[in-house]
Amino acid sequence: MSGWVRIAGLGPGDDALVTPEVSAALAEATDVVGYIPYVARVAERPGLTLHSSDNRVELNRAAQALDLAAEGRRVVVVSSGDPGVFAMASAMFEAVENGPATWRGLDIAVLPGITAMLAAAARAGAPLGHDFCAINLSDNLKPWSLIEKRLQLAIAGDFAVALYNPRSKSRPEGFEKTLELLRDGCEPERLILFARAVSTPEEALRIVPLAEAAPEMADMRTVVIIGSSRTRLLEMNSKPMLYTPRFTPE
Amino acid sequence: MSGWVRIAGLGPGDDALVTPEVSAALAEATDVVGYIPYVARVAERPGLTLHSSDNRVELNRAAQALDLAAEGRRVVVVSSGDPGVFAMASAMFEAVENGPATWRGLDIAVLPGITAMLAAAARAGAPLGHDFCAINLSDNLKPWSLIEKRLQLAIAGDFAVALYNPRSKSRPEGFEKTLELLRDGCEPERLILFARAVSTPEEALRIVPLAEAAPEMADMRTVVIIGSSRTRLLEMNSKPMLYTPRFTPE
């Protein structure tokens, strides 16, 4: 039997947002490897072994998946959202690069998914309808000074900005500093979307002007989208829609 | 009968990358509205009317969809990729904002899809595994000076950068200027991915260092991903994988 690894994105939560490609890989898999809450989204069945691991052990998890594939198992490594956006794909290639030579002969592919910012943007309207950036606010793997620099450049370029992992219990201060930095560089009317757990039963959306944005509005299940200076709120009869126009004048 | 509009993303081309949510909307629709090649991806069936229109008539197309929904029809507006990323969602909300008041009472939702950069990144490895920007290189709707400014800021921030609509027959010079600008700001070894028509029979991927990148490598069906300074090429036995490590040192 010839093993393989598929690094798959489960989308933001709703099964209706899992691609058929990912579902097919899961149907053929012998093993699923991933962070506890993501593995919990995969249905158990005979012949499938689920391997859950805790957060922040990405390289160990990657090694486990690669070892299993080297033994001939068909392994799906699951991430929430898209595996290539602040998720398992980079960790997998890092592990291969630093691992035994046999791993470079494995059949490895990445299967894309609906990443959190696209699900959040769709639910709110079209805030990413013009040029945008995606920034991971976690400073576990990069210095805070780099995050700050990127935020400032993104504001200077009038990009819309999606912030991943905005705020955890262990580092509540990063998002506070982000809001201060936004207040220095943007007008108080700038629109901010807090989108929590989109497409799950806990989904909660909130759109506020920067002047009313507060650190407690975000947690680790929230994606924050900062509008560009041209992002607008369109009043509809049911709920307002946030969108960034396609056109930017001279 | 109560009409609705779903602004749906068909993903990059392969049906295995269309979400079940979008497939369900298409199954319930009475009308599909969109640009000719995207509507051509929807299977004909009794009871479904397909309305194809040419490129660059986004606001007319939006008005057509909204009119149909106001008459009680169930309308899916199709885009390639994700509708919120350089596609129809913004145009739809623009049309609503500037249209008759009745349109604000319509049931309108955006259904996300796998946008081109995520499909391209997955196929090549994980080049968007760290902070990144998405920039539309078309200057139909914004001044070239703004594109240039955003490119320069993205390079200054050492973001990976996904370029949409890099080059059309009517404006071949933009991507040439982009490459010149990259040569001013980046080292010649900087890795560039040209990903054409990912997940279709015409798929073609090419990874070159900036020094070897040429304007002809891109066309309107190509997404270009410029690596950050830390993006690496990992030699595998089958094909090389492009990835951006999660870790950035001080």
C-alpha cells in the first residue's frame, strides 16, 4: 500500500463549506491528524484512526503524520479554514525540510479550504472587495515590532486588513496596541468588523466604527476585518452590509 | 414566491472545489447570471435560465440579477473563485446602493468560494503561510499610482503578495512595471510563482527567481505570487514545494 499525506482545510465550521475534494480525501483516509477541535469535526468510521493533539505542537504533529504516511497509511492533516493561511501547511513543509530524506519521497498535497476571512467577509457583505492584507497578530513566531510595522504599512497603503488570531488569554495586549495604532493612523469613523465563529452555532458579527472598537470584542475565534478608508455600510431592510467599492478615484 | 439573490463563488475551475453550499444554491435557482465563461460552468437543466454577459458590464449584470429577484426569481450570480475577492460581490452592493429602494428589501447573501490565490498557493506548497497581501493589478478602476504605492509598501513590509489580473492584452505594461519595481526592492533570488488556470485542464505552474521572471509568463488567467524574503523552495522527489516558514526571527 502506498501512503500519502493530504493537508486539508475544513473551512470555518459548517460542513456546507467543506469542499468535495476534502470530503473525498477524508473518505479514503486511514488516519486523521490535527488539533483537537478540528479532528472533532471529522466523523468517526471503522478503519479510520483519529489522532488529536494540543495546540502549539505543530512540528510534532507534522512528524507524526509524515511517519504514518511513510508506513503506507493515507493521512489527512486537518486545519480549520485553509491549511495554507496561518495553519498546518507551512509546518508540514518545515518538518519535511528538517526531517529524514525518505519524507521527501512522500506523496504530499495541499487541499485548499474557505479561510476565515473569506467566510467572515461573505457574511458581512464584501469588505475585501478591493486590495487587502492578511496579518497574523500572534507574536509566538515573529517579533511584535514586525507586526506593528506591517500594520502601519497596511494603513499607509489604505488596504483593508484581515487580522487572524487577534487576541488570546496569554497575550491580550497585542490587540489593544493594534487599536491604538489604528487610532493614530485612521479616522474614528473607520469601519471594523468583528466576526466570531462564522458558520457555527456560536456565530456573532459586529460592525463598529473604530471610535467604538474595544479589545474585548475579539478573542481567538474572531477574525477582525479593518475596512479601508472607502469601506461603506449599506443599510438594507434586514441587516446592514459592509462593502469596499471597486472604484478608487485619483 | 419570494425571490432571492445569492452571490456565489465557483472556485478556480474544478467542480471538486465548489462548496456544497454553492451547489445547493444552484440546485434551487431559477436563474444564473454572470460573465460568459463562469455561467458556462453551470449545468443546464429544465427550469433554470442562464443569463451570460460580457466582461466589464458588472453593474448592468448586477441590476439584471436584482430585477429578476424583485420579480420573485431565485437568482445565483456566479463569479470564479470567491465573489468577494475582485469579483461580483462589491458590484452587487454598489448597484443596490444606487438603485431603487425596493432592492434594499431583497434577500441577498454572499456564498464564499476558493479564491485563485488559495488554490494556486495550495498547488505550489504554502507560499502564503505567513502574512500576505492581495493586489489587483488592473488599473481599470483605480489609478496606477495607487497600485505602485501598494506594491512598494507590501515589499517594504516583506509581505508575500498575490497579484490578481496581472496582465491583459489591453494593458501589458502594468506587469512589466511591476517586475521593474520588484527588481528595485527585492533581491534577484526572490521566488515568484506563476500559476495559470489552477485546477483546470490548462493548469500550468512555474516557479522562478525574480531575475528570470518575464512579463510573458503572466496573462489574465494567471495568479502571480511573490514570495517574501523568507519564502523557500523545498526539493522533493516529485516536484519542488514553495513555502513561507511560520517563524520570523528578530
